[in-house]
Amino acid sequence: MRLSELQYDLPRELIAQRPAEPRDAARLLVLDRAGGRIAHRVFRDIGDYLHPGDYLVLNDTRVIPARFFCRRPSGGKIEGLFLHEQRDTWRVLLKPSARLKVGERLRCEADETEFVLCERHERGEWSLRPEPPVPPLELLRRIGQTPLPPYIQRDPGPDASDAERYQTVYARRAGAVAAPTAGLHFTPELLDRLRETGVRRADVTLHVGVGTFAPIDVEDLRQHHMHAEWFEVSQQAAAAIRATRAAGGRIVAVGTTSARVLESLELDRQAGPANGVAAGGWTDLFIYPPYRFRNVDHLLTNFHLPGTTLLALVMAFATPEQIRAAYREAVERRYRFYSYGDAMLIL
């Protein structure tokens, strides 16, 4: 597949700047792959398309306040985005970073913490060390902000509600720098109604990294290297998914992150480590046409940016032609796009 095949035109006013209220009032485009038919519903109607015994697979990662600000000794302002911890240093994205130097000290704007720049990496990424040493989550809770995507541009900017709304209601395990946005539309009440109708649920974890949303910069998708993200699946969740597959039940991946976890699993393995984890580690699985899905029957997702790995995955799940047609209709009907936008269910 070529990068040029992942492009489409989107009026800027269709980029959602705030989430729907309430969560399940978002619109839902339903695409039936068998005949290419499209229906237009409201998200709270999703139960009309799910059957007793279906398994919703949800990503329970929790977005951390990963965005922070520092000053150079010269006074210049630097924006940081925490990516992950590595031994005694942090891996972060800094901007602007072209003039930064190894050994330089940055002073945090929110408290007296200093960061020592240890090593430069590609694409504005750095390894740095906080002084005094502080566990990342402890410090970020003091100095960090919700890391909204750059296309959410408001005046005066993010507000306090984003800390709650840019988070799924089932978020549990802290570690993501971006939300698994397909799950933002669920409410506790909707999940309860689905459970009462016999729809089951399994939680997996994939800590969404900034690389998931990074544009692809090569024309031939075979040459793109996917940014690795940490995931984990419990033995209980893996057993439930395995049993559902064996019984002919349907697995519904809530979001591209859950889909990548499922496709990274070897469900024929019956046993996992003694710590209760069936599978875990880093996955750099890049899904694009003509990939054949092994463990996902239906996909719930949002509308994605052009030229991204997320759109490539969705085109692999349906067909590029079906997704282009669905996106054209979504634009014509004024759906809201991207993280705070509306949803799409692919059957």
C-alpha cells in the first residue's frame, strides 16, 4: 500500500474541539463490510448491533499528565512530553529541541525540579534525568497537564474538564500519553446495559504512545517502522477471548489499540507465566492492507487523521474502498472527526 492511498480531504471545522455531552450522545456510523451498507445512529444505540456472548475487548490504559514545561538557562521555554521511563532516565519529546545540548539543565516551571539532558535521539526525543530523582508519575502529578493532541486548539487552551473527559470511564492502569479514543463514548450506564443483555467484557492494556499518531513519512508502507508500545493481557482475559473464539463467538475490539493487542496474541497458547499474565511486552505490529485479521470480528473506532497508521489499520479491517466511501459520507453528513469526534462501528 502507498502513503498516497491514506489521504483524504477534511474541512477544518469538522475537527472536534470538545467531546459530545453526554459521552454516549456522539454519532455512530455503522459500516457493514458484507454489503458495504452504511447506517447512521447514535452511540448509545450500539447494543442494537451486539449479541449475547459477544466480547468487548477494552483497553484499560490511563492517560497520565505527560505534558510539562521547562526553561533553559537563557530563559527560553521548552515543552516536554513524557514518553516512558528507562532505567534511571526519562525518554521525552522536547520542542523546540534543535539548539539543546547534552549536559544542559532545564528548570521546571511548576516547581524547583531540574532536568539534566543526557542523550539526544531522533525526532526531538531525549533522555533526561530529573534532579532530585523522582518517580515519573509522582512528579508528573505535580507538574504535568493532560496531553491533548495538537489539532485540539482552543482559546485559552485545555481546561480542567479535559483531565476527566480525555479518559475512558474504565481507565485503570496509568501509562498512556494519548487516550484510546474509541472508548471515550462509553458511560458506566451503557456498559451496565450491555452486560445485562449478555455482552461480555475483557480488559487488556496497551499504553498508547505518541508514535501511534505520528504521520507516516515513507511512500511505501512496507518501509515504515512502527513505534513500539507496551501491552499486557492477563491469563483470565486471554482465556475468555480464547473460549469465545472456540465457541464461535464474536470479538469486538474497542479501538485500534485493542485490535493491535489482539493481533499480537497467540491465542493457541494455553498457559502463561505464573504471575497471571498471559502475554506482555512491547509490540511494534503495523497493520495495513492486505493484512488478514486473526482475532478480531468487529471493530469500533473513531475517524482518523490522513496518512497515519491508524487509518491504515482501519483500511485493512474493511477495504480501502469501503473506508474511503464511509469517510466521504461522514464528511458530507458533518460527522465530527478525530479524538473528541464521533465513532464508527465496522461489522
